[in-house]
Amino acid sequence: VQADGTDGNCITFVLHDEDHTLGNSLRYMVMKNPDVEFCGYGIVHPSESKINFRIQTRGTLPAVEPFRKGLNDLMGVCQHVLNTFERSMKEYRAQR
């Protein structure tokens, strides 16, 4: 991850080897934060596997904080989905 921006409240993160799967999910998680004024991402070019992920916050909150929180929240959601799937598969196999 590279971070570009002169102001701590508005930063563009460059995520390498990523695509819409992470970009859209992370954008959703970050936008749930009421201190985030803008959050969006763009694919630089279809043949490049990197995205530009931009966050702009209100007030004095540095943009890196909602970025970190969004990543942690997204990991928590993914872990919950994985645990639910594994539990369901275990129950299904036990019934057979």
C-alpha cells in the first residue's frame, strides 16, 4: 500500500494486486463511518491489478484511521462468513 496526499484528512491509497472485490467491499465499510466525507476507488487501467482508494474525512480525523478500521471491520465480516459456512458444512455432513 502506498499513500499519496499532502493533507492528512484526504489521502489516496494505492493498493497493489487488488481489484473490485476488495475495492467495493472496503468502500462500503469505510463509508459507514460518519466522520468520512468521501470515499471512492478507481481501477487505474484494466491491464493493471491496482486500485486508487481515496478517503476524505471531516474535522481533524486522519484518513488513515477509517482506512484501518474499514480493513479490520471487513476482516471481521469475512471471518464471520467463513465461520458460518464451516459450521453449516459440518452440520450438513453430520446429517448425511
